[in-house]
Amino acid sequence: MNTFLRLLRKFVVYAVLVIISCSVLVFVITSFVTTPSNDRNWNEDQKILPSAEVQGDKVMIRNIRNFSYASTTSYTAHYYDKTFDLNEMKKVWYVVEPFSGIPGSAHTFLSFEFERNQFVSISVEIRKEKGEAYHPFKGLFNNYELMYVIADESDVIKLRSNYRKDLVYVYPIKTTSEKARALFLDMVSRANTLKDHPEFYNTVTNTCTTNIVHHVNTITPHKVPFFNLRILLPANSDKLAYGLGLIDTDLSFEKARERFLINDRAMKYANDPDFSVKIRGEE
């Protein structure tokens, strides 16, 4: 029996080493053989890339997505252009959408609030081709391009809370107006870069959350630790942000999660023209 167990353990070790070696080999091969492209048969909701033009304190964003949804797969496409005045920047909001399929997984993105109840979201996502679906293992091997979706909150938040039925948390971030403006500019600049120089998404190194961390650390160096399990599995990245003092609240973390969960309000005010204000519980 002892001999059998030793042989079994050796077999398991060898099998794991073979799997790791094959995975590394596939990664190396795909890295050299494949190149990222913006010229593919994209899903309709990710077909058009946004861009930005900065002139002084004014930022003109083209192709802000604002789809109207009947379901997660049925929608009316609409894009618009808008100029934002950086002097009117008020707040940054951190949005967390935990997934039910894989423990710890989530999508995260930022929303920027300007005066006169103007909101715009920037969401880092895989750019899916038609018929393509996300899988984290495939995301390790250059299967998806990366894109920055710049969208209206009635699109990217309502899609997740009202149609996907995922929990959605919208947290106010504690920062200065100067850093908020710098963060916004850094993100729209990267959107411009990706429009001309496409990149591959990577499940570990180039995700929605790692890009946010990169942008934050560009503005405030070493503010967020990159090598943290809650960055790789960002369903609890809000707890990390809370511990770092990034969430603007005096509530305990548990109470903050209750306060900034927006699903009920998103359903109640789904068709309200002040959707973004109402989901935050602000009348």
C-alpha cells in the first residue's frame, strides 16, 4: 500500500508538472504567433471604440455608449459625443459587480461625476468577437483583445443590475479634485492608445482591476498593492479599497456594503432621467 501511495504521489506531481509545462509552452507559442488586432468580427456592443480629444481643460469624448436594453442580448445601439470640463469634476466612484459563477471573481470599473449631474463610466473589458464568450483560462493565452468602454451609467450599470441581475456596488472614492482629473485624463489617454495600438487581455496581468490599480498608482505611486489576491479575484476589492482608506465613508465596511448596494434603487428608478443620482440615494 505504501509503495502504491508513493507511486500515486509521484504520478500526481509529474502530471501537474506536465500540465504547467504545456501551459507555459502554449503561452509562449501564442505570444509569438498571435498579434492583437482591432480588425475582427466584433460583437455589436463592442464594435465601436471610443476616443478622446483634450484641449486644455476640455475633453471631447467620441462614441460614448448608451444602449437601451430589452435583455442582455437584445438592445438598441446608440452612441453620442460629449465634451466634459475638467474644472467641473466632482467625484470618482468605484463600481464592483461580483460574479456568481467563479468564487471571488468580479468586474470592476470607475465612474466620474461632473457638476450638473453628469456621469460617465470607463470600463476595461475583453473585446468579444461574435459568438465568443469569456473564460478565465482562455484569457491567459491571448484569446481576447482589451478595450476601454466609455459609457453612460444607464448603460453599463443598468445592464448589470437590471438585466444580468448581478449585485452592483457603487462606492464614492476619497480623493482630491486634482487627482480625480488626472485619473480621468490617464484613462481616456489609454483608451486612445488602445484605439491605435491594440493589446491582449490577460487574466492575471491585464484585467479590469489591474488596469484601475495601474491608473491609481500612476497618480499616487504605490497607493494600491498590485500583488494582492483581491486584485486577481476582485469580488472583495472593495474591502481592500476600504482598508486602504480609499472609500469615502464613515460607515463600517459591512454597513458601507449595505449602503452602496444599488440594485433595488436601480430597478425602482430604471426609467428615471436622474437614474445616476437616484441609484446613489440622492434626491
